[in-house]
Amino acid sequence: MKLSSKLVLTLGLLSSAVIASEYSSPLENVEVYKTELSTLSIQNFSNEKIEVDLYGETFNLTPASGVQFECSGYDNLELQIKNNDHEYFEVPCKSRVVFTESFTNQYAQGE
């Protein structure tokens, strides 16, 4: 019985750690995760070409690509995503933004 109690407690702690590490995104099929790195990581797993603007620096992410942005001097960063209703949102600097396989540019589809 003690073993099962420890297992339930461990699983509960792991579940809460995963929930606490994820931030919300206003864009559908975009996930944001907390990291301990001093950089913002952006990964594109979709089939779309994604254009991201970070304070005037534009990154064009082709499918299956990514970029890292050095966060010196920033706690949070505003990502401007072109061709979408929610054109921008703020993320913590120490995070990883993932455009999942299901992500699509809304305006590229004519929505």
C-alpha cells in the first residue's frame, strides 16, 4: 500500500509540473513551454512558412525549422506572427514556442 501511495503522489507531482510549465497562446496549434535557457526558442513543425517579427528583427521559418533569440535585457518578448487574426502575443523570454503540425496561416487560406 505504501508503494501505491508513493506512485500516486509521484504521478500527481509530475502532472502538476507539466501543467505549470506550459503557457497559453492565443493562436490555435501554437504551444508555449517554460525553459531554463536564456534564449527564446521558436520551432516550426507545420507545413507552413511562418514569418515572426521580434522587435523589428524578422525571422522566416520554413517547415521543420527553428530559431533561437538571445534574451539579454528582456524578461518577456512580443512575437508578431504575420497572416493571423491574433497577430501578436507576449511570451516569457525563457520559453519555447512550438508551431505544431496542425498550425496554418489563417490569411494564407483566405479566412
